[in-house]
Amino acid sequence: MKKMACVALASICLASTGATAFAGTIPFNVTVGGSGTQDPLSMKEIKTADGDQYAYFTGTWFSNTNGIYVRSYKKSDKTLYSSRTYLSSGNAGSTIKCRYNRNADGGEYYFMKATAASGKVNAKGNYCP
């Protein structure tokens, strides 16, 4: 009986350690365009070293019908970035993946930068480098 319990416990331990690690998904709240106080950057987040070469963006709320353009950048090397995508109320809730322009190393910090399509807009959502 002890032997069976040990085998079961070992199986559970092996199964749980084989889980895939995912990059952190962090919320963003950015304001861009127009005049006044601007905050076009997301918080920095470490990219998981799983070989994934995409950044993921999901817009969830927009202050008006104007959208924003977003792009992911490596903190220590701004020449490493993702393709740019457009987030708006028209695609709110949909996750859009954007490929990096070259190998995006895991274990490094990345951040999202937003620009306005037109006018001033405040947008909220989630970003995963």
C-alpha cells in the first residue's frame, strides 16, 4: 500500500512540474494624443524564455471611438520591437498578436508604447510581451 501511495505521489509531482510557463499579462491604462497629461507606456514585464516571438495586445475599454496604435519594445534595446497594431472599440476584447522584428529574448524586460490614431484617447487593456 505504501508503495502504491509513493508511486501516485511521484506521478502527481512529475505532472505538476511539467506545466508550461507563460509570460506575465499585465493591465495597461494609457492616455495619448491631444494635449494635457500623457502616459503612453505600460508597466515593464519580463518575457518568458519559451521561444515565443510574439507580443499580445487586448484593448478592453476606450474613452471614445478613436483608437490607439501599440507596439512592444525591449527595454534595454529599443531597436527590438514588435509590429504595430491598432486597438479600438471595434476590436475590443480580441487579442491581437504581433511578431517581433528579430529574435525576442526571454528573461528580459519589455514594455508597450501607444500612440494616438487621432485626437486624445484613454485606453485600457492587457499586454503580454
